[in-house]
Amino acid sequence: MTVIEDVIGRVDAISGVRDTIGAARPLLPSRDPFLVPPADLGRYAPGAILRTRAVRIGLFGLVPQQVSAWQLLYRSTDMNGDAEAAITTVLLPADADPEVERPLLAFESAIDATAEQCAPSYALRLGAVAPGSITQLEWMLVAGALRRGWAISIADHEGPHGNFGAPREPGYRSLDGIRAAVGFAPLDLHARTPVAVWGYSGGGMAGSWLVEMAPSYAPELDIVGAVLGAPVGDPGQVFTDLNGGRFAGFPPIMIAALRRLYPALDELLDAELDAEGRHLLDVAARSAPMLALPRLTGRDVGDYLDRPLAEILAEPHMRAMFDDLRLGGHVPNCPILLIQPVNDQVINVRAIDEQVARYRRGGANVTYLRDRLSEHFSLLPLATPLTLDWLADRIAGRPLPEPGTRTIWSVLTDSSSWRGLLEMTRTATRVALGRPLRGASGPPSTPTRTLAA
């Protein structure tokens, strides 16, 4: 069979799947009884599994993926310390060998939305309708970790209400998702399973909260390293930078989420926001990020307020809120590789410089790589080979590189990056065609069980 015939055959198969998906379309989170917590939720320990189900994963909801996937509902904690139910999607390669020791990758998706269709537990499933979801785009890259034989946990780190930008709780939900994954027998993990963390942009922000909260909230987990890309650093600064510009869609999405968490913000908006501004927040709350950005470009939140925006942002309760959102107030105890475009048009490099400085003042081990030629949207795919290799080294226990800051022309200057991009392209092709992810990559790049014991 030729490659063209193979593609045609798979397109026909996908068309057949599309015709039958309607009856099996996953329920939106607000309508899904699986997500309803038990009445006695508070008696469960954080990370305790409440219920599980097997699910099917689909690229953009259409192309069935040949992976083993489950969803775990578990007990977690919100930013105020109250018990809540959270969900993670856990994955293995379809042909995973139970006799091989494997790490767990906690992938933090750039959900960047309050809209429920953008929750990873929905957007990743076969039959999901989530146009504009970033999670669906990231799947092409995350599959590279599965191809290495790793287990993966992708938590809905924004929680059941889409709390984009909230402090602390993305870390709690992700850490409890790791606890649940380690306790889920089909993944064949154990208490000393090495855990790697990876997130970019909004996912990098969530990954930052994960490593910041881990020492106090989940000290028993063996987190061996984290790669954080463009992790926001200071949401207040980023809000001011983006407001009124090309990427002005992000500020109202975050405001729509945060007003539910900060009563002072909610009262201010009720008092100061005009009717058009309320409509703007409603659009932002209902939209996937890739659809909200073109629709809200150039919008200035100050245009919809009765007082100047600078005056409002200077009020004590607003300064206190943005101080609460700022990363770097807690010190991670795992090695960190932080990657940032120097000319990032979304997350200004100075916000990340300052996050790194706060980590280092606390004694964290941070390797900081600043890329001159990449911009916000290109660095994630270009840095994926470097990311997976760096995490593989931490999983294998190889010596850490000397921490420090390097400003380079591009992550592609290393020849291994080109080889990695070729492998990433092969993986993406297999994902697009719905083919098995293992088989062309050799054995997983992880220690054997006896070495990890």
C-alpha cells in the first residue's frame, strides 16, 4: 500500500467515525454526572480517587488516537483551602510494557480560558467540539512523551469553574492529580516514580504554581525537574502590557475568572463597568482563547470603566490581588529549566527575568535560557525536543548542568534539536493519521525498574 492510499484509507475511516460520533459525543463538564462530587467529599484525603473511567482521545475531537486513556476524579483543594473535586486525564502508550519502569509527566496545558469546552478533560476526548482550544493543539507535542514510553497526567488545573489566573490552586489540583495517577493501578506507577513537569505560557504559569506548592503541599512526591516556558511571572504586569493591544483578549478572560474569586474585584466591576464592558466580559468568559484573541484585539478595559484604569489599578485591594497572583513567592525544590523568548509579544521578558530572580534569591536551582529569534508561539514547538531531552536526563538521574542564565540566538543552534524536530515531525504525522505512537522510536528513554528501585 502506498502512503497516499494509506492516507485516503484513514481519511475514509475518520469520516466514518465522524458520522457515528454524534451518539457518543462527550458531555460538557457542566452536564457530566461523572464530575459530580460525593456529598462527603471533605472526608477524603487530597489526591484520593473518587471514581474512574476509560475514555477515547481524539485529535481535534476527530482523529482517534491509539493510546490508553482514563480519567480520574479525585479530591483536591481550592485557593481558599476548601475541598473540591478535580479531574485529570491519564495516558499510556497503547502497547505499554508493564515490566518497564516509566516516569510520570505532569503536563500543564495552556487552557487560558474560563469556557468549559476548553477544559482538557473535555477537549482531548474523541467527539469533543472545542474550536480554538489550545489544549487540542498541544496534543501534537505531548504525544512525543508518550512515544518515549512515559505515563502522562493532564489535570484540569483551572478547576470546575475555569479559574484562569488563580493563584496556588493550579498547583494543588495538579499535585493531587499526580497523587491520583500514582495510586491508579493500570498506570503501574509507585510511590518513588520520578515525576517531571512541563508547561508553556498559561501552562507554564500552572507549572510554576505546581513546583512552588509542592514542598509544602505534596512533599512526598519525587519531582525530579520542571521545564517552564514563558510562565507569565507577574500577571498584573502582563495585564497592563497586553491591555489595548494585539493580544488584548487575554486580560478580559482573566478578569472574568478572577471576579468570582476576589469579592473586591467583583464589587468594583459592578460599580464601574458599563453595559458594553459587561458584554465584553461575557464574550471573554464564553470564548476559547484562539477565538477570543481576534475578536477582542485592540480592546482597552479602561474604555468601559467610569474612572481611569490607572486610578483603579492603584487602589489597595487591586494591588493586593495582583500581589497574590505574582509567581515567585514560594521556592521550588526541584531543578528548573526556564525558557523564554527575548522578543515575546505576549509575555514580556522582564516579567520572567524577575520571576527567575525571585526563585534564585530563595535558593532554587534554575537554568534560564533566553531565546533571541523565537517569539511566543514558535518557541513551544521549537523547544519541545530540548524540553523532553532535559526532562529525560532528570528522570535518569544524570548530572545537572551548571545553573545560570544564557541568552542564545535560538534553541535550534544545537544539532540535537534538529534531530529532535525530525522525530517530533514523525510523531505529529502518526498523531494526524491516528497511528500507534510507539514502534519507530525504540525503547523508552527511562531507567529500568531495578535501577529506579
